[in-house]
Amino acid sequence: MERRDRLVQEYRHDPYFLRQKYHEPSICRECGVVFQDGIFEWLRNPPTDAQAITCPACLRIQEDYEGGFVVLEGEYLSQHWEDIRNLIENTEDREQRQRPLERILEWRTQEDGSVVIRTTYEHLARRIAEAVQRACKGELDLRYPGEEKYVRAHWRRDT
């Protein structure tokens, strides 16, 4: 007997992903990530017969189109910046090994000492904010505005 009460998720439009599949194998001419077996992955020896494409992450970087936004602020941040920076870099590295399209677009230190991090997709922004929260405590606010695949994270700790 077939179930009829399941919730069907509506397709969320992401202009950086094609509705049809990429040619397999394909390799990004910008970063070298390979699309193969339905996923993007880093390969030490990419296939020689791969078609050249520009991956969705590189398109986002070229067009400066963020998928996540993290703001870190507070007195604690300035006192422990080196440790927090290392934590963020390690989080990006770990995430990028599993999800090659997750990248940091920009780090920017504001005049007030806060740090703004923009990412290509929402997963990395959320993971960075959660990693800082786990390691340093403080207050974390995660917001997913509207129905978009986008996150705004705000972390603060004063002492």
C-alpha cells in the first residue's frame, strides 16, 4: 500500500546549479574540482577526457554572490583572534574536503573590530558559526531569511 501523506519538498531555485546534469566527467577550469558520479569532488588525478566547465562555487565567487554570512564580534574575539581564525580555517578545510563547493568568499574586519565572513553556500557559514559557538561559547543567532538557501549568523561574546 502506497503512502500518500508525505510532504513533497518544493524545488528551491539556485541559479548556480543546472537543473540538468553536467557532462560526466567535467572539471572546473578555475579550481580543478571534478564532477563525476553525480557529485563534485577533489581528485588527485582528474580524468583526461573531462569536459571543461565553471563550477557553481567559482561562478558565485566571480559574481560575488554569497550564500552565507557570519558576523563575529565582541571583546573576546579580539583577545582570542588567532585561535578563532585557526578554528575557522580548519572548519573551512574540513568542510571543503566533503563539500568542495563550500568556500569562503571574503573575510573582512570592520572598523569596530568585528569580523564579517561571506561564504559561497549556507552550510559553511552555519558550520563556522557553530564551531565558534562550541569552542568559545557566547551568544549565537542563526537566521534563514525567507525560503532561500541562505543563512545569516551572528556570534558575540564580550568577556
